[in-house]
Amino acid sequence: MERRLRRLLSRFDGRQVLVLGDLMLDEWVWGKVSRISPEAPIPVVDVHSITYSPGGACNVACNIIALGGRVRLFGLVGDDEAGQRLLGELDKRGIEVSGLLVDPSRPTTRKTRIVAHNQQVVRADRESRAPLTESMAKELLGRLEKVLHEVDIVLVSDYAKGVVIPKLLTPLIAACQEARRAVVVDPKGTDYSKYARVTVITPNEAEAAQATHVEIVDSDSLLRAGKTLLAQLGCQAVLITRGEHGMSLFEAGGKVTHLPTFAREVYDVTGAGDTAVATLSLALACGATFVEAACLANHAAGVVVGKVGTATVSRQELLNSIADNCGRSGVCGEGM
């Protein structure tokens, strides 16, 4: 397995991934706490710096770039300062933004995290969750369909901010099937009907439980939830991410594979799902099996949770994780 994973990683260079989803600007306010406010029993953060990074579907795109892939990014930004800053951050990272639309009727999603002594104190969100307008959906779909034959795979990063709506996603999935392009979805919400007939879906354990109305408390209920999603969506695979318990892959043929976590230390889970789905998509674009792609995604998630803030994983870090784990044990997961 180790040799095969290394070979797949060597193929990441130049693979084109179309990313559609909710675009965000992550704002990080860094400081320290040395006193409590006299106005209320809350800490006072002395700010020493502010940094910005692309979040949401933008972070997925950044992870693809960091691993050697190429990205065509599609979504919406507002006509505001946050939108301009986000476009600048994307340009710095070499992400092509001609597929982005500016919607003056909504703000750019901005998440402000205040961090003191490497611990989040509070997060403030500025956003709209309203569905994009019919005219915006039509224009975005037209742009997407024009480039489908130029990309290797399609990745949908849904953060429930109004972009990934049925009127856009349903015809896109149909167009992808006609173009023979796999569709990977990182879902959100409780109604998964709009994801019908995608190739792979990657909910976390809580999301899978909500979507299937199955309380996941043991291996039997986990198995029931995974099989329910496969049946409901008609997809080829379901990858349920399970935090410290790793990941569980359910394939349409009945095969189930459990992947143990490779994380050594967990500092911050922010963006771990973005890293996993980006790695999974690149691997599938290179001809990986679902098990191989899931194993690489699991390694990537194990690396990124050891970093503070929205982070990416390099190919060398993935190679190191493979050598340290698969190389020693000889296996990356177990069937069921």
C-alpha cells in the first residue's frame, strides 16, 4: 500500500479540480489576555496582529494547490472590502478566480476568530445564508458547464451559505455525468436529496447521523447510517469522517473499510474536512480506488489537525505520514 500511495502522490501535479462552493474570508485576530474587563466578566484581548486566509471552499482550493494540483474556483463574493481582500489572498496563492461572481446584494462571508495564547476566545460571523438568485444560479451554471471538459474532477464544498442550491447542483450533476466527471461533495445540512447521484459524499459523523436520523453510538449504527446514505443518494461511496476515530468508507458494492486516525496531537480541527476532501478528490482524479483515496485523505487530515488555524498540507508532509504509519504497520485500514 505504501508504494502505491507514493505513486499516486507523484501524479498530483497538474491535475485540474473544479471547486464549487461557499467562499469565505477567515480573519484571525491574535493577542494575549492579562486582565478581565471591568464592564463584564470577560477577558480583554490585547491585539498584536491580524492575519487573513481564504476559508470555506477557498481553503479547499488552497489545499489542492499546496498538493500540486490546479484549481478552477467557482462561487460568489460580495461587492465589499472583504471580497476584495479575499480575491487578493486567492491571487497570492495562485488560484484562478475568473469563475467567481460578484453579488452586490450580499456580503462576503467573513469569519473573525479572536485567538489568545493559541486558544480561540470567540468567533464573529458576518454572512448571508440566503439562496443565490435564479439569475445568478443560471450564470454560474453556464460558466461551470463551459469548463467541465477541461477539468479532471468536480468538488462541491457546501457550507450552507446559499450557493449550493438544487437549481444549480442538480443540472451540474447531470452535466458531470454526461461529461464523465466524478463529483465529490462535502455536504452540509440535513436534507441530502440535492446530492443524489454524486460519486462520493464526505459527511462527518454528526452530519451523517442528522441526515439519516440514525443515532451513531456503535459500529452497528455507524454501518446502518453509511448504508442508508448509499441507498438514499445512489452514490458510489460514502466516506464518514469520525474525528479521533478516523474514517469509515462505505462502497456501493457492500465493502466497508475503517481507517484509524494518524493524528499524533490535535491542536485545531479548523479546516480538517477541507484538507481531507481536497486530498480525496486529487487522488480519485489520479485513478485511485476509493480505499486508496480515503487513506490519503486520512493521512492529510491527521497532519493538518496538528496545526493551528486554517492550514494546508504539503506533499512532503503526506509522504512523511505514510512512511511513519503505513510503512511501519503495513496497513492503512481494515475491512468489515
